[in-house]
Amino acid sequence: MNEHKIYCAGKFITTSNKLKVTNKYTGKAYSTTYQADEKTLNKAIDAAFKIKNKCKRLSSLEKYTALKFISDQLIKNKKQLAEILCIESGKPIIYANAEIERAAQTFLIAAEESKRLPGEILSLDWTPNGKSKNGIVRYFPIGIIAGISPFNFPLNLAVHKIAPAIAAGCPIILKPASTTPLSTLELAKIIDRTELPKGMVSILPMTRTTGHLLVTDNRINLLSFTGSPKIGWALKKQSGKKKVVLELGGNAGVIISGTVTVKEIIEKCVAGAFSYSGQICIHAQRFFVHEKNYKEFLSLMKKETGNLKKANPLSANAQFSCMIDEDNALRVEQWVNEAIKQGAQLICGGKRKGSFYEATILTNTSPKMKVNAEEIFGPVICIESYNGKIEEAVKKINDTKFGLQCGIFTDSISELDYAFINCEVGGVIHNEVPTLRFDQMPYGGIKESGLGREGVKYAIMDMLEAKVLVK
Amino acid sequence: MNEHKIYCAGKFITTSNKLKVTNKYTGKAYSTTYQADEKTLNKAIDAAFKIKNKCKRLSSLEKYTALKFISDQLIKNKKQLAEILCIESGKPIIYANAEIERAAQTFLIAAEESKRLPGEILSLDWTPNGKSKNGIVRYFPIGIIAGISPFNFPLNLAVHKIAPAIAAGCPIILKPASTTPLSTLELAKIIDRTELPKGMVSILPMTRTTGHLLVTDNRINLLSFTGSPKIGWALKKQSGKKKVVLELGGNAGVIISGTVTVKEIIEKCVAGAFSYSGQICIHAQRFFVHEKNYKEFLSLMKKETGNLKKANPLSANAQFSCMIDEDNALRVEQWVNEAIKQGAQLICGGKRKGSFYEATILTNTSPKMKVNAEEIFGPVICIESYNGKIEEAVKKINDTKFGLQCGIFTDSISELDYAFINCEVGGVIHNEVPTLRFDQMPYGGIKESGLGREGVKYAIMDMLEAKVLVK
Amino acid sequence: MNEHKIYCAGKFITTSNKLKVTNKYTGKAYSTTYQADEKTLNKAIDAAFKIKNKCKRLSSLEKYTALKFISDQLIKNKKQLAEILCIESGKPIIYANAEIERAAQTFLIAAEESKRLPGEILSLDWTPNGKSKNGIVRYFPIGIIAGISPFNFPLNLAVHKIAPAIAAGCPIILKPASTTPLSTLELAKIIDRTELPKGMVSILPMTRTTGHLLVTDNRINLLSFTGSPKIGWALKKQSGKKKVVLELGGNAGVIISGTVTVKEIIEKCVAGAFSYSGQICIHAQRFFVHEKNYKEFLSLMKKETGNLKKANPLSANAQFSCMIDEDNALRVEQWVNEAIKQGAQLICGGKRKGSFYEATILTNTSPKMKVNAEEIFGPVICIESYNGKIEEAVKKINDTKFGLQCGIFTDSISELDYAFINCEVGGVIHNEVPTLRFDQMPYGGIKESGLGREGVKYAIMDMLEAKVLVK
Amino acid sequence: MNEHKIYCAGKFITTSNKLKVTNKYTGKAYSTTYQADEKTLNKAIDAAFKIKNKCKRLSSLEKYTALKFISDQLIKNKKQLAEILCIESGKPIIYANAEIERAAQTFLIAAEESKRLPGEILSLDWTPNGKSKNGIVRYFPIGIIAGISPFNFPLNLAVHKIAPAIAAGCPIILKPASTTPLSTLELAKIIDRTELPKGMVSILPMTRTTGHLLVTDNRINLLSFTGSPKIGWALKKQSGKKKVVLELGGNAGVIISGTVTVKEIIEKCVAGAFSYSGQICIHAQRFFVHEKNYKEFLSLMKKETGNLKKANPLSANAQFSCMIDEDNALRVEQWVNEAIKQGAQLICGGKRKGSFYEATILTNTSPKMKVNAEEIFGPVICIESYNGKIEEAVKKINDTKFGLQCGIFTDSISELDYAFINCEVGGVIHNEVPTLRFDQMPYGGIKESGLGREGVKYAIMDMLEAKVLVK
């Protein structure tokens, strides 16, 4: 069985706490890696603190060169990396390939943005005492970043913290999810080949208990967390004087208006509903369909969901597979059964076998049921109709504590304008499911879905501090 | 009879060339003013040249204070100014009032923008030889501006040159139209009360022959012309080393798609067609109506056109009145008659009495007829149908040598997106006639409709030169 | 004695908890106002919540009109307002006048910025799946703001929260300092005369206990606090899911390099040291002087400090007066005495009488003494020499837990460049004391001096949420 | 002997007009290429016109991919390309290598900028009639570009037109200098291997007579010319309705203030004075030295100029070599001799042998002498002293009809600030000769040195037209 050392302050090391990583589809052990203990973590923070100023002085050329190299290597090693990612996460290989490509793209964008950090010139002679004065605003690295990333996009969501940190000139210590640390440790090997200062990036799997130091240590200036709302908001409370960015989840909604031809959008809707078994922060969980399209939509969704290729995620044509672990599958099963008891109607799916849960469609759900109100993070969707008025559709989109993204299929300008202004979310996706994200766009939620925005340029901005020269 | 002195290098003067300005509605003499001779013009240029550097050093506060004062005074004197403007131009008083308000708004925007001149900071360390270097880009006044403005918005189109020039820190010499110089000379009185350096603004009516010096004198750095395409393009050829901005005319088109309720848009369409007798650069001249709406649209337009209140422009409820002079009315009459001979069908109007030409609707016109192909600058429109496909409607919009603005009434996202990308114009106005302009937006045409953009911030940009400090 | 009602949800009300406001110079009662109880505060939050969406839909015109009106009224009533501000704060009338002017300027800037809220267009076709897609990013109000402001600039520091909130379209509840609530309550009267939705602004003096609801209530989306570091950082911990902006204090330093003529800068240095008895967040507390200038600087500072006009703050020529209360004067006395015991040398001052503490100069201090290490918030400065090397001067500037602003007097490009890059602060002020602030510039500290930036445009940005339309 | 076909509308072709290109050092024939006749040129314009809309619709991805490929290929083939460039231009191989690298950098920047074309969102609700309206400004390709480039940077100055044109989505027809067309024809081979539409780029050597069609043809929308002032300004007159960008020459000045150590800057000054025999638009032609440094500077410059390695440009250590042709060397000889007759003093150089002219230093020159007043475009510099006052130094910098760039060596903030504000140039280069240019910075002159700015982002901006959607 292979082994993955962890990456601390520029060195690949082992610790006494072994961590077995399984093949999520077979359940068998796949690789051994290690968990950082507090001493190891401290060493990483020490190193970061020591080279903080060196990182601050990196030129655009140095940062660009490193980031571009990493991007290129990800593409070069795509096949091998995608396989590891597929095995550790249980994600179909087509999606694993796409994730490697996105991670490469995220590094490419960061490479380019590292040459374009913001800066402003302000005239200050608006009042008599400012005569002849100007303000020159430049942005400097905020300091050390702590990144915590989840299992569902084990590589690209870690990269959305690492790449901006390098572009901004900030050291970063990243804690990957314990279930899926391998792809980021592979990334560490690539990063180690660049000429970035050793210790600028550390990648350390660890227990939540050990990781707590990332939240509380005052030498760290920014905590960037992607994960569940419950944990995210708890961390904010304990974060001391540091800045906090939270990228949490939601129960994204989609509006299917009366202006669309249903069969033309089904493929997108099925993908938004069930890719990677719905374990996606912007998984399309709630569908609101114009009443005149409701029946056709429900029937076509059922049909196409039935056609999804279920297989070992490593097989080239797999479209649907297991969940990350049995615990989560059990939770989903329980929520669905509870909803059915509360009056929801099961259209298809609803069965579980180990960590595999079927692609499941429900209707007649309400915001009182967990399947509708909470983040399901599993292959379950609710399809409901609305009375054809955009105001009602938007009201349903907003009838939740979350607010990440939503989708709307429509050709009506007035409907889209209304939805854009009134949907309480971070992003409105037109003629697409809410599951769509581009790595350069601002991404993040409002309400309980998060605080702050990622997307390379926006993440970099949060990792910088304005300093004004009045002159 | 009253008299208006002209404004040369900070002084109100007279010359030996008297210029009578008539009441355009009654045809009677209204005021006497003067034409600058070459010596006078030279004096204005000399003065501008001498204080160029003083103008460059004006603080934001000094420019803001002056521009804001002028804006406030325009509102304070609105009633009196609107009356003068109404009389000298023959424009209904409701429109004259609106023009004073817009001129005040243009000065207000310039006041605010004078505090927000652009500036940039660029990192230059993208290559080894740029190590530690940055570029600081600031924008400095380009030098002396020559402005030439037309009769149709005698005040606001002059203000679109004067206000940005002051905001940019450039001296300006403005030549108003000889038929309508009075409102800008009233403006001169307000400008004279500010603490701007004397000579920063000169306002000089003059013959086209005298004005030629504005085009050829090498001390002038930018020529900003608003007027007819023919003259504009000829000036560009003779402009020597100076920069040239041309705001010319067009034969703006409107698309009425199948998604709209005709009666809801008629009021806007009649206004776009006939306000100020169509003597507007973005007069809605060509209407292309979805074939299913064509008949209803034609009939309602005819009806509402018939309801326009014709009266002395000074009367509070006048909606329609005379043209600027009989020559122009004769030209319009000739074009319409020619079109009818070539097969166009007259729906209403078509008669002339002196400088008064009726609000006229034609159909069955083609791009071979002057009424369709040339800028009519009179109260005449062509209403044609199209086969319902947005591609055909846009093709018709583009089937002309001009390209200023167009309007499109639609609720379809795909129609609007197609129109925005493919209409060859400077502006696409949604659910409005193309006649709509906001003073802060970029405004200007492509093809034979002009070169460059106005709109306060954009006009200022053209009046500045980038200077980079590499450091 | 006069009375000031408090402003809750659009109404001027009284409560059962009277609050006496004294004349800080005479110590006598000056006016009676009221403290909001929890029920009153709740009413204000309820009202804000109800009209949140109405505020979001305010047009630029509506916001501009209200903000401009308030700015104009502040200037119009300057004399009367300055007197109230002078009396409640003990601030010399020349500074009180300046503060009214600055508050008017802050509202003016907000008026202008309300028309210029940010927005972006991003191409999203960088990868194959983005073909033809664009991102349109617009910024919407974040929701309800809670503002907490301090006694030292009772009006303008409150205005730095209220004006941006209105510009952003956010309701705001402001808690002024209990010692100095009158000038903001006067402002409330002006705000009440605008056509802003009633309840958009509430101004409520209250105890810290009652005010805690502002920190914990989940309907509030942003807490903006200006005050002491200790309280600020404690609030962050309790702030739940809301965003937090902290504008805290510091012990700002100044570098006097070897390239300057000492006598030319003394006037600025005395003002930075002692205006409003040093009760300013960016009070110039630590002076680091090139060794060749040290003696001259010390001696001239002593001399000019002796010349400060001490008087009743209401008298036109008062330059120096009492502190906010005796408790603070006692604290300052204690710190100075302690420093002297620890080896500091007293150059002048050092005596207290009631709430009056003399302008005091110390030398031979060290970062181990409170007068040097902590925020003194009183009329005390430390003057020390450095060896002439900019690296050492900057090291001294940075040898503290704070990082708000610093000043540097120099004509050397290399010194200024080094200082700008290496000083750990939010602002470097060239050829001025750090006490200089312009209301349009980004303002705020790093390290323990704060989180986030104010300055109208920057404060507005924090009160907005990005929403992207992918299309 | 080798042959270079020319690149017309996507095909490599020959014509009946052969053009011999010589090795500029040996004077022997090196390669044969062809001149386009009017028919060929017309074919290129026709093709560009036909695919104009296809080019407009290219995605960021398509443009980025092509531009990045070209950049990579230039680096890959650097050795071979540099040799050709060295031979055709007589430029020392170290500079030829640097030019290939810069051309690759220029394409890289364009690749990145093609994904970042500008766009703006404006609120339009500043007046009552704009209620709820916004302006969305996007920038579209202006149409067909005609580029004319000079011999001195035969590759990179052509690339500064080609790369932005591709990034903007505009077809371009480039006319390289007839003496040095080979490196751009090599570039054509690389461009031809991309998937850009055939005909988007044509590279056609031609006579000035044939080339005139590029200036007059109305299908071309922008003429971008880099070359001599005389020709540039003449073209503007004949350019019809098209936009014109002129990058012309100058007689760049440098200020050596009293704050610098002379020997530390000599190396940079010699390079700025004599690299590529001064045949550079921003060649450092006029040196103004603080009187206290004048003698030392003169003597050190003479010494180091004597140490320049003269050799066949192909040899690795060549620093100085021949001029482009004997005609130019003769002209330079004549100007120098004339200056000496007029009173200038020859410090070193002054001799000619064929196309080789010695590195020449003059002093006691005046703005009345051609060597000082005109663009020498040869290895000749004037070194003069000034009285130590920055005002006088800047006056000397400005005492010319040109205004491209200037350099200033100083450590004084007040000197640099004064110079930046008052030097009448497009760029002020601090602690460097004016010969420094970075490919991402705005570059271009004022006065007779040009119209408009290049530098990738700025050149792209000129190749785009704003279109506003009012909605």
C-alpha cells in the first residue's frame, strides 16, 4: 500500500499518528498518511511567521512563475491525480478529471492576478487642508493564512485558498479533510518543486482538536474555512483577532419558468441534482417549476434520473456512485424517510446500500421538512410547482435560512431582473442550475451560507490590507 | 431689443459684426449679439495659452466649487433661461425647461467627477529588469480645447464640452451655433462670477470662416465638434496635430418586438419621433415593428400624433412647433415628396407652412430613400414591419451608414442579448426610444456617426493625457 | 436647562432613564437626554427590519438628495452645532467648528458616492463550459447596521457610520457615547427632515448593557464599532453571525528624518501632539528624531508647547483645555508618574488640576512604559532620538502592538519608500503628523488597532454584499 | 540564400516584386522576400473584412490560447529568431535576444488581457427619468486595424500592434519596415499555426506608395503607426474617417541631480545613450547634470563610452555596432559636424566609416542645434550642466517640440514630484534613463511625439468601442 507523507514547513514528514485513507467505493484501505500533532502544527506556524516578510517581498515574477508552474504540472499529471482524487473521494472519474482541470485553472488565474494586485490613487485636495495632497493606496499581504477545506472538492477547494495566498504573498497552512487528504498532498509535491520560500505552504491533515490551534493562534491573521455551516459559525466565535472568511453550504433552489422548453433543460437539471451524489455546496436541491410545466418536468426528470450510469467511479462512463461514507448515507436515508412520513411523495430512488444512496426525487415537500430546509448533501431533490408568478417563485427560493446560489431558467427580462434583485443569494445563474461556478467569479453566500467571497481575485482581496500613503 | 455681449478671455465685449438672433416661432428679431473676428478669437486663444498651466494646477476644491456654483445658478435662473432658450430655438418650453435641468445636472456631474480624475498603480516587476518597480499613472489636462456646438440643444450640448473641460483643468473656447447663441452667453455670465481663472472659458459666436482657426491653430490640443456628419468629417482632415472628437448624427432605429403590448409604448414612441420636431441627433427615425403588431402600431401612432398640441413654444402645453428655419423645413418637405414619388406611403402629415412642418409618418420606405437613409433632422418617421425574427430586425437597424443609438422594446432575453451584441451603434436603449440619453453615460456613435464618446466622465477622459511615473 | 429627546424609529421620544450631559469645562449640567432601554432598542431594530427592503430600493437620487440636504444643513447651522459640540466634549471651538465642517464633508462625499456604487462585468468564457457567458456583479445593501461611536469626535465619527449606511441603502441604529450624545441628536433633527424612510436611522444613547443587544441580535448584519481596543476585540467574540468592523486606537509614531528643517515642522508637531488634549485615535504620541535634530527638536517643542493658549474651549482663541473627565486625567497622571519612576525624563507639563492635565513632553521613555506602549489618549508625548538610519526609525515605529497611522518628515525618496513598505500601519502620512485624516481616504489599523477600513467609499463597500448574475 | 514568403489572408505567397534584405553589418544580401502590390493588399483587406464578425465573436479562451501559444513559441525559437533579427537590423545579439523575450512577454500580457477586457456598470437613476435604470457598458472590437512598424525594434514594435489586435478581436494588416521584415515574417509562421481565423493577421512588406491604401481605405477603422514624426503627422491628415494612433520619436532628456553618486549611474547612462547606436525612440539624447556633478559625469561617460565593445553584432560580447544604413550614418555625421561648427564641443567619437558611426559625446550644445533639437536616431548625446535648481532642469527638458519620456536621477522627493508634474512627456523614469520601457505600461508621447498610448492594455483600449446598454 502506498504512503503519503505530510508537508510541514517545506519538508515531507511522518508523525506517530497514522491516518488510513480508504477507497471510498470498495471501502478498502488505499493509502497511509499522517496526522499532524500540535508540535508539528506549531513548527509550521513558526516557519510561516519567520518568512512572512520574505513572502511579502516576492516579486510578481516570482509568484507568477511558481503559480504557473503548478498549474502546468497539474495538467501534465492529470491522469494520475484524477485517479487518486477519484479513489479517495468516490467521485466519478469524469468529475475528478474536471476538478484537476479546474484546480489548474485556479492556479493559472492566481498566477495572472498576482501581477495585477489592486492599487488606487485618490486626490485629497477636496478640502482646503488637502491642497496638493494625494493618497496612494497599495495593498500588502495580511499575514499568515489558515485554510480548512472539505472532502467534496478535496483539491480545488483547497486550491481556492492556497493559490490566492501565494498570489497575495501570504504564507498558508492548510488542513485538508481527513477523509480525502491525498490529492492535496500530491499538490504539495508539486509546490515543493517551485522556488517559493520553504514554509510558505504547509499541508497538514490533523484532527479537529489539533486544528483548533489554527483558529486561536494569534500569529495567524486570516482564517478561511470551507465546510458545514454549523462548524463554520462556531469557529468565528473563537477566532480571536483574526479575520474570518466562511464558505458554507446551502439548499440551492432553481426556478423553471413558463418560458422554457422543458426537455431542453433536463440534462442540465439532472447533472445539477445528482452529480457527485449531491455532495456539492451548490447542489440543486429545490426545484420550483411553473405549474404548466410541472408534470412534464417531473416525469422527464424521473426518466433521465433512471438513465444515470451507476458504476465504480473509476470506470470511464460512471455518472453516479457511492457517497463519502455510510454515516452520511444513513443520515440521508433517515431524512428522506422522515419526509415521507411527513407527507412527501417519493417519485424515485429512496433506497440505500452501504454508502450508496439512490438518486432520489421527492415532491410535496415543505420548508418544514429537513430534505427541503437543511443542506441534504446527498442525492436527493425536491420538485415543487409554483403559480407562475415570479414573485412567488422568488419567495420560495428565499424561504430558507440559507443563501448561496440559485438558478433560473427563463427567457423573460422582467422575470430575470426581478429574480436578480430579489433572490437572497450570492449568485443568480441564468439558464443553468445553481451548481455552476467559474473559478474567477465572486462566490459565496449570505444569510447562514457564509461570510465573504472567494473566487481568485476576491479571495486575494481578503488576503490583503490597504495601506495609504498621504503625500 | 436686448443685447448679448460675447465672452472673450474673461471680458464681455462687442465687435463690429452684429448678429441678430430671431424668435424662431414669430420670425421677429429678439436679441442682438456679436460675431468674433479672427483678432478676437486670437485674443481668446492667447489668453487660454497663457493660463494653461494655472488651469492645470487648479485643485479639486477650486474646480468643484466653480462647477457646483454654475449648476446651482442654472437651477436658480431656470425660468428666465428656459424662456430665452425656447425663443432662440423654437423648442417647446417644457423641453426648454428640461434642457436647463439637464445642463445643471451635467455641471453637477462634472463637479463631482473633478474630484475623481483617474489614476492607476501598475506593478512593473513582471520581468527581471522591473524588480521592485511600479508605475504610477496620473492624468493631466491635455491643453486647450476648442468646442463647436449645434443649435438643437444650444445649452446642454455646449455644456457637455465646457463642464468636462473645467473638470479636467483645460481652458476652452466654445463656438455656439449662430442661430442660437444666447443661452450659452447667459451661461457665460454665470461662469464669469466664479473664481476660475479669467480666460479659462471663452464663448464666441463666429462665422464658420473665422471658426476655422479653431480647427487649424496648433496651440489647441483637442477639437470637440458636435454637428452634422458632413462638416465633422471634413474638420478631422484639417485638424493638424490635434486630437478630434466628433459627435455627429444618425437615423436612429427602434425595434418593436412581438413581446410587447403596443398601446403601452405609444406615448414614448410619439415623443421619440416628434419632440422638438425631430431635430435631435438621436431622433427615432426608423421604426421596425414585428409583423403581428405592425397594423396596430401604425394606427395608434397616427392617432396619437394627431393629438400632439401644436402651439407657440412658449405656451405651457405646447408639444410641437416650428423647425429652426424655413430652409430646413423646405429640405424636409422635398425629401418627403421625393420618397412618396419613389413609392413611400404617407400616413399622416406631409404639409409645410413656413418653418412649420407637420408631424409626418411614412411607410413602405426603403434604405434607398433619403427619408430613411439620411439624417432627416425633422418631424418625419418611417414605420416598417419585419418578419418577427430578431436577426432580421437587427439587420434593418444596421442597414445604414450611421450608428448612433437604437431602441428595442422586448421582454425576451435572447432578443435583447442578440440586439446588444449585434446592433452597430454606440448605445442600445431597452424598452425606450433611442432618443433617451443620460448625461453621465457614454454617448457617441460609430460608423459615420462619430469618433469618441461624450458623457461627462468619458469626455473628461479625452481631455486628459496619461503620464506614467516609473519608480 | 435644555432637553434632547432621543430618536427611535423615526420619532423623538423620552424614556424613564434620564441622562445628564455636563459642560465638560465647567462641570455643570448642560442638557438632559435619555437612555434607551431594551424595549426601545428593540423597537428601533424592528422598524429597521421592516423597512430594510424599502431602503434597498431607494434610488441614487433619493439617497443623494437626503445626504446632500443633511450636509448643507450642517454648514448652515455650524455655529450653533459647534457650540453644543464644544460644550459637551470640552473641545476648543476652533476644533469643534472644524469637526462640523468635516461631518458636512463626510455627508457630501457619501451623497456623491451613493451614485457610484461599485459594479463589475467579468468575462466567464475562459474555459470551454463558459462559452458566451458573462458575470455581472452588483452590490446590494448588507442589511441592518449597528454603529457604536466614541466621545472624542462625537459627531464626525458617528457620521462615518451613518452617512455610508444611507449611501449603501442600509438602516442603521447608532449608539453615541453617553458623555457626548448631543451633537448626534442634533443631527437626528436634520435627518428627520429628509424624505428617507422613517426608521432608517435611529440614534439612541444607552448603557453598555442595553447596547449589548446591538452586538448579539441576529437581525443586525454588520457591527461597526469605533472605540477602545479592549472593548472592540471583546465585542468581536460575541458578534454571532454578523460582520464586524473595528476602528480602534493606537500610539501613533512620527519620524523626523535628517533631511528636514526642524523649525518648519514644529507647528504641525505641536498640533498633532496636543490638539484636543491628545484624545484622538491618531494622536502623535511617539516622536523619533534623527539624532542630529534631536536636541533642537526637543527644545523647540518645549518652547512652542509652552505657548499654547489654554482657555475655556468656547473662547475663540483656545488651543488647549480640559480632558473629557477627571477619571481620564487621573489615569494619565498616573501613567506619567509611573514612567518618571521607571526612568523617563519630564521636559514640561506633568501636572493635573481636576479634569485638566497639562501638555506634557517626556523623553528617555521605552516600550516598556505605559506612556509609550499603550494608547495614552491624553496630552502626553514621548520624544526619542534614533541613529539616523531609516531602518532603525521604522523598527521603533513598529515596536508596539498597535498599527494605525504614522507620520514621516523627510525629503528622501529612499527613506519614504522604505517607510511606506515597512511601517506596519494603515496609513503613512508624509511631511505631516499621523493625526491627519481625510474623510475620503481609507482609514483604519492593523495589528491590535482594528479590523477593516472606514473612509466613505471603503465603509460603503463593507456595507454591501456582492451578487453575481451569470448569464 | 534563404527566402521569406509574405503572409496574406492566411497564405504564404510570393509576388513579382522581390525585396532583398541585407545583413546590415556585412552589407551582403541575406534573404529574399516580396513586396505586396495593391491587389495583394486588397485581398488582405477583403479577407479581414469578411471575417471581422467572426473575430468579434472569438471567446477569451480562443484568443488566450492563440496568444499564449505564440508567446511560448517565441521563447522556444529564441536563438534562431534572435539571429535573424540581429542580422537584418545590425542590432547586437544581446539586444536581439532581449527583444525576442520582450515580444514573447508582449504576447503573454495580451493573452492575459484578452480575458480582462473592460466593462462597466453605471447607475442611471440620478434624475427622475432614470428611475430603476442602469447602464451596462461593454467594449467591442473597433474593426480592422492597419499597423505600420519601424526598423529599430522590428519584432516587438510590430507585436505591440498585432498582439493587442488579437486580444481585442480585431483583424490586422501589418506593414513592417522594408529594411527589416524578416523577424515579423518568422512570427507569421507561428501565427499561422494557431487556430485564429485565417486572414485575421496579414503581414505584408510593401512600398510606401502601396501602403497608402492602408491609410485611406475606409474599411479600415484604426491606423496605428510607429515611426518618424514627419511621416506620422502627414498620415493623420489623410486618414479619412479612421481613428489614428501615432507613436513617434523624440530627443529624450535625463536629469542628473545633485543627490546622486555619479559613478553608480554611469553604466545605465552609457546603455541609454548608445545601445543599438541610439536608434531607439526613447534614446537618451540630452543629459542635464547638476553643475557640481557635471565634470565628473562628463569624464566618466567619456571613459566608459570608450570601453564599449565594438564588434559584429552576432558576436556574443558586442555592445556597439553599425547603424541601419549608410544614409543614416551620413545624416548623423552631418548633424554633428554642423553642431561643432555652431560651437558644440566634441568630447569623443565623431567619426564615420560606412554605416558605422562612433559613439559620440558633445557638450556646449543648444536647442538651436539639430543634435539637440531634432531626433538624432544615432549614437550621439549632448551633456550639459544646469544650475542645480530642479525648475531649471525641467525647463531644459521641456525646451523642445518633443515630449516622449525623460529620466531623472534623484533621491529628493520634492525634485521628483516637481519633475513628474511639470515635465511635458508621456513618462518620467526615476533613477533610470528614459530608454526604459515595460511592455505593460502606458507608453507614448505628447507634443510632436505622438497621439495616444500603446502598452498592451492601453493599445487594446484604443482598439475597442464602448457600447452601452440602457436597461
